[in-house]
Amino acid sequence: MKPAAFEYHAPRSLEEALTLLAEFGSDARVLAGGQSLVPLMNMRLARPERIIDINQVAELDYITADEEFLLFGALTRHRTIERSEVVAGACPILSEAVRLLGHPQVRSRGTIGGSVAHADPAAEYPAVVAALNGEIVVQSLRGRRVLGWQQFFLDHYTVDLEPDELVVEVCLRRPPCPSAGAFLEISRRHGDFALVEAAVQMELNDTARCSSVSIALGGVGATPVRAVAAENSLKGQVPTSELIRQAAALAAQDLEPIDDVHATSSYRKKMAGLLVARALQRGASN
């Protein structure tokens, strides 16, 4: 199938893109990598009157770091993140996650801003953003807003983004150094959307006790889920195999995943606990 007719705009600057969004609002959709939008348009599930193609807005394509955050321009490609030495050194769980995202062709076109704005519950980025207490920067001609991940992700494919706003930056808190973590997922085939995923980041002190830990799950709810009870059970403790088993059980016990054609709710819940246990074990052994 082919998309319905639309009016095409290709701004060359952020200001021009925001001006177009201010003018057209909900009648327009933003095109970045197009890995989600174009299939929806081809199947006539999305029929935007106007497309605003931001691929020429070079100022949104960057990876930088400061003392607290890794900063990603919204137009940064998955492949760029995958190959980044800065990301590999400062945030290994993101490097692990992005390698599981689709196939090389998808990673060469898709963008971090587009993926985060699409807010697919089974996508890799939202779980990583949650695990690292990330923030999303959105902008319009009215100004900029910085949203914590809990504020930004609202529901399935739903985020706190006004019609005239654009996601311009994704900010991930840099894990303490030294620290360890892991990103694991279960999918039917490599490159498929995950059935369940777990992102774990932990820091052990000089006495091998867990001084900080974050556990985020994807594919088990409308938005990313932080396993707070499991985190609290590990803080200040030496993460033995028994404690890890108990924490994994806590992470899964209150989940209410959906049933669908790919997996049952009970399977997703069981796999969530399994992935958390494996990720914690990897973090504790590094």
C-alpha cells in the first residue's frame, strides 16, 4: 500500500521546524528515521495532512557528555550510538540495548528522538531511560521543557508532547564509575520487538555492598516500570545469589503484563523475573 496524499516540508533549522509545528500543529507529523511513521502511513493507519521532515536539521544530531549526563540530539541515529566510544565507555547498558534494536538497516535510519517519542512499550530506549533516570527535552516556539521519564511516558504510544512541540534531546544520567549493569531481552527472533526486557545498573562499594541500584522493565506495562521494591531490597546488601533471587521475585510479583498473540501475561511475568535475576548476577560479578 501507499500513503494517503500529504504536503511535504523539509526545514533546514530547528527554528524553521518549530515554526512549521506552530503553524500546523496536530495536522502535521514529524519525520525523522521514519521506521515507525512510514509503515503506519503505508497501511493508512496514520493519515497526516502534512509531513515535516527534520532530517536536514543538523543541529539535532550529536552526542555530548557533561559531568552528570550523556546528551543525545533527537536526530542521532541508532547506528551512531551503537558505534560511539563515548557511549561504550560511559554507558555500556545503552550500547547493549541499541545492538538489540532491529537490524542494521533499521539502526542506520532510526533515531533516538523518534523512538522515544513513539513510546512503544516494547522498545529498548524507554527502559534504558527509566533505568538511568533520564530526562527528555522538548521545545516549541514558546520555550523548552525538561521532563523526567515518569512525566514524559504516559501510556501506550502516548507521551507528554504538545502538537507544537518537538523532542530535541534525550539526557541519560551517567552511571557512577566504577559501576556495572546489563540490558537483556527476550524476543522471538533477533531484531524483533522484545516480549520482555530488563535494564539494570548497580554500584558496589569497597565492601562489595550494593550502594545504588536501578532496575527497569519494558514490555510488561503501558510504560517502562521501575522495580522499586526489588531495588530497596538490595541497597546496602551484599548481592548474594539468594538475595538476587528474592529481588527478582519482587521485581515480577506486582506486574500485570498483557496477553497477546506473542506471549501470555504469565509468561511475560515469569520471564521478567528471570531477566532481572540474570542482569543482577552479571552486574554483581563485574
